[in-house]
Amino acid sequence: MYEEFTQDRIAQLRIQKGVSARDMSLSLGQNDSYINRIENKKALPSLSGLFYICEYLGVTPMEFFDEGNVRPAFLAPLVEDLKRLDAADLAHIAALVKTLASK
């Protein structure tokens, strides 16, 4: 179950980042087919390999495994900014988000 999710999630986040599987593999210090083999369900990264992949993709492991968060690298800085707002500003933003999400 998590094997396939992991492989698919790496592909999803890599594509969002706009980088090729080959370039990502080489940037991680691996052979040029490393990410391709993972995404094509022929391999899985080690735990430390997954941590390096998360770092490369700009997500935490928690964000990586959050299935409901389809754009974690975009959402994380936004959440950090939201944390600095007061309650009134957050209420305005929440109303705006609710309106936009219902479209």
C-alpha cells in the first residue's frame, strides 16, 4: 500500500518541481535511472534515501505522506505566513478560502 503511494508521490512532487527524473537522480548523487526505477515500481528508496528525496523536493517527511496535501512545497510557506496573522485576519482569510474552495 505505502510502497505504491511512495513511488507515485515522488513522481507527483517531482513533476510539480519541474525537474526530470534523470536530473533529480543525479542531483541526489545517484545513477541516472534511480528515480525512474522508483517511479516505475522497480525499486524503493531506503529510509535515508527518502529523507534526501524529501529534502530535494522541499517537503518534510510528514508533508510527503500527507495524501490530502497535493502541493506541499507551495502550502508550507503559506501556512507559516498564516501563523503570524491575528484572529481577525485569519477569519477573513478563512472566509475567502471557503468561498474559493466552493467554486
